[in-house]
Amino acid sequence: MIPMKATGVVRRIDDLGRVVIPKEIRRTLRIREGEPLEIFTDRDGEVILKKYIPINDLSLYAQEYVDVLAETLSAIAIVADEDSIIAVAGGPKKEFAGQKIGNIGEIMQQGKTTVASGSITQNGREFSSMVVAPIITDRIIGCVCLAPKKQDTKMGEIEVNLANTAATFLAKQMQRV
């Protein structure tokens, strides 16, 4: 059973079958106007709305792609959606998989591939260098990140090109879904 948190908000269904999700809840869950929601039901008659994250449909491709990147570069390769990491290779999966993306999200939202340096933290782990390539369809839906396994290693042009290639591939796959 998934624990649910009561909001104290009650809404009526209108004559067209619509329910308004309060602005405070939309803001908290970062649901914007026009964004798709998945609708689930359970045996107890509960209706569950979940923010639809299209890149999750590509989790198999994403995992295979990061496996190849990590092996080829001997680096940590990550694919993340807007909120959390969905695929990781080259590093401890338990440490990264399913975790929130931290300050990688701020870098991703710039909308261009960036070689970030300095103090990039992910789940308590600090990286001195990381390539962050946004996955862009009609908007930014996630990113591909490459980080060195060794702390003092810098990411360069090869890593930038491979991260861009991966991000572009995943974006094109999303357009097919």
C-alpha cells in the first residue's frame, strides 16, 4: 500500500466530468498547464493521478545507452528526467537510481550542453567535473550526464559529443512514442 497524504481539499466533478486540481497542489508537484497526467485506479476504487513523465517510456533504451557510454568512456553515465535519475551505469546504482537530480536540474534547465566544474553534488557525492546534455523535444524533458570515476579527471570534447549524441538520440526516440 502506498502511503497517501491528505490535503484537506475537496472538489466536485462538473457536468463535463472535470475536476480542478488546486493551484497549490499543481505548484507543489510542478504540474504546468497542458502537461499530461496518467490516471490509475486500484481495487479499492481510488483514482490516482500521476504526472506523466514520457522519458520513463524509454527507460530500457536509456539504460542500454548509459551501459555503453559508461563502458566506452570508463565514466559514470546517467539519464535523468526532470526530477530523478532513471538510468545509471559506471557507478553504484543504489546510490543514484531513483534519486532526485539535485543541482544537475539547474544546469539542465539552461537548455544547452554544459561542462560544469567546481562542486557538483549528487546524492551527497561531489564531482569536480560533469557534462550535462539536456534532452529536448518540444521542451526539456531530462538530461544525459557524464561524470568521471576519478575525482580529478576533467570532462572534455569527446564526452561532450557523446553526451550530445545520447541526448539527441533519446529526444528522437521520444518523438516516436
